[in-house]
Amino acid sequence: MHVFKVDGMTCGGCVGSVTRALIKADEDAKVEVDLQSKTVKVESKLPALEIIDVITTAGFDARTAH
């Protein structure tokens, strides 16, 4: 499971955009988004850097959460 801090998410529409982008990149991905803490947990076969690229392409700033 990868955990990312995603800046720029402000509403349910943003959550949907991030989730759809990740599912499109890996249809078997399990995605949990916490809008309040601006974190996204992803269980996927994709490496972390590729997941960050997918989120960034969807229009959001993403980085690995520590």
C-alpha cells in the first residue's frame, strides 16, 4: 500500500478525478481518499513514482506521505 499527500483536492469532484485516473491506470487498484487530510492510499501493482505521475497528470500535486 502506497500513501500519498495530494495538494489541490478541495471537493468530491477532485476525489472522483483522482480515483478515476488511478483506476484507469490500473483497473485492479484499490483507492482510498481522505479529503480532509488530503491523503490518498493506493494498493496497486504500479510503482509509487508512476502513481505520482498519474495523480499529477490528473491535475494535482502528489508526493509520498511520510
